[in-house]
Amino acid sequence: MRHAARILGRFASQLACADLPPEAVGCARRHLLDVFGVAIRGRGHENAANALRAMGALDGSRGDISV
């Protein structure tokens, strides 16, 4: 498994946007904008507030986690 992850990581790290088909870049941009739109629109939803409270209750969620 580590071997496959290393191969995929090397491939991804050497990939440039110019290497991708324009259709793939367009789809990626559209999906990224969709994610941002959903995040912005959902920010005020009760479920988002519940999730933020739950994350705040987790140990280390304030940025004190060592990496």
C-alpha cells in the first residue's frame, strides 16, 4: 500500500494544470465553486452550528495539536 501511495504522490506532485484536459480543469473549477457556495450558504444552518460546537468540544480543536 505504501508503494502505491508513493507512486500516486509522486505523480500528483509533478502534475501541472497545463497537463490536464481543459474539460477536467473546467469541471474542477465548477465543483470547487460549488463547494464554496454550499459552505457559504450552509454556514448559518443549524446543523453547521451544531458541527462547530461539536468540533469545539474536541480535545485539541483549538490548534494545539502537534504534527
